[in-house]
Amino acid sequence: MWPNNTRQFFTDLGAKAGPLAGGAVTFDVPRVGILSSIHLMITGTVGGTVNTPNPLGFSAAVSSVVVQANSGLQLVSLSGPGYHYLLRDQLEMLTDVASAEVNGRTAVTAAAFDDSMFIPIAINSRDPIGLINLQNEDTLLQIVVNFATPVVTGGSTATFTALSAQPFLELFSMPINKDDMPRFDYAHTITEEQESIAGAGVYTKNWLRGNIYLEMLHGVGIAVAPSDAFSTAQVRVDQNRFLYPNITPAFADKYYAKYRGRARLKGVLPIDFFNSSGLGNYASMRDAIDSAQLTDLATLITATGAVTLYSIKRQLVKLGQAPGR
């Protein structure tokens, strides 16, 4: 069973200062080892006067984090709010993977903040699905952190006085025996979309088809002071079958607590095919959906008013070949 004849190790790509007026910092990932995950340290300080803080809190300081390959494949594309309100509670054993000092969900004040992220490249810390072979001439990976302008709205004089990003890569050495080499035939992708729901009524969020869905995480009312901006939701397959016929906020609370033993954040609507055995991300993926076999896949959300819909897709993408095999 993999891993044999290999060893876990970490690489620090070093800290880079972020542009104080907003902008990107980029890190080239060295072509060494097998990439399992990224521990991304993101910190900063807000100075000046905060009269009207961003309702999404300090997480709004990060407009996006992108992990992309030179082939054009985006493995990760997440906003700060998308990560901190939706994804970080859905990883590993379904605990909140953020450490105590991470305050992305906290109201903005003139103070230091920590928006750090744990980003899985493989699907979890046990299974090799999604691992990236960096020792491949055809693979060049980049990490791009995009900082927003200061996390306030009109009537404030606040500014960023410091911004920093620093990735630590969690890697495995190449196995000595080629027979112990893991497969590299699937990429694990986590990508986010945002769209506006204009007002109350049923909104249809169609899922792009072609890949294997592990999760679809919706945010409908996420904020520092969140609310459930939906009254019910359905997951529809092939136009007339419903995997979830009636997800009310009350049902979502009960179902969320079943596996996690804690309260659901208001505004969070997780559609989860990955953790349905109750063993967190270490389960068998028995309910994952191969969307290529379907003609229709959608979430029907009955919104209670105008709101921004956040949607994070967690998928497995079949690669054309398995490099390194």
C-alpha cells in the first residue's frame, strides 16, 4: 500500500509582501517531490479609521487564491470568504482546520488579521488521489494570492499597513521502487463561482457536467453576521429526480450536526457526496457523482431576497494520461 519507501517533508517558499493598494503575489512551485497539500500563511494589518467594515470580515482581504498548472488547469480558485465560510469546515475529519489565531470570520477593526488557509491537493491526508508529481518536465505549478483593496466600504479612512503571503508545501519524496509510485491520473480541483440572485424566488444553479463531483458548497447569506437567505433548496438530477427534495434551514442544521457535532453557520448550504459514510474525507466516496453520465444536475434555491450566491465545486478531473507512471 502506498506510501512505501517514501517520506513526508515540507518546503517553505518564503514570505512575500503584498501590495498595500491591492494586487497579486506569485510563487513558482519547485519541481521536487510529490505535492500533497499547501499550508498558506496570509497575514496583514489594517490601520486608520474603520467606520464601515466589510460585512464579510477580514476574509475579504483576499480576493482570490489560485493554484494553476502550466497546462491551464486550475486546481484551486477560491476567495477569502469562500474558503473561510464554506470550505475550511469541510476538510479532513470535518473539523474546522483553522488554528485559533485565524480570524477571517471576524469583524474588521484597525488591527492585525490572519487569513491563513490549508489547501488540500490530494483529497485527504490518507489517500493518494489527486497527488501532483512535481518531478515532471511537463508540470509547472504556480500559487497566486490576490489581495483586495482595504476591507472597508465608504466613509472609512482605513488602509493596509502590512500584507504577507507565505506558502509551506507538504510533500512526499519519490518512492525508491517504481512499483510503489502512486497514480497521477486524477486531479482534485476546488473552484469557486459567485453570482447575484436578484430577489426572492427560485434560483436554478446549474452544475457544469463532465467531472466527478465530491461536494458543492453553497453560501446563501454568509457574513460576519450571517443569515439563511433561503427557505428551501433541492438537488435535481435528470430534470425529474431529486436527491434532496426539501433542504430547509432546520433540516440543514440537523444533517450538518449529524457528522460534525457542531452548529452549521447560517447561510451555509453544503451538498456533500464525499462524507456520507460519517468518516469525514477518509470515507469511500460511495456517493460521488459522475456528472458525465447525467443530462442535468442543478441546485434549486428558493431565495428570500437579493443575495450573492457563493458556490464551491470540489471535483475529480480525469487526466489524459498518468505522468510518471
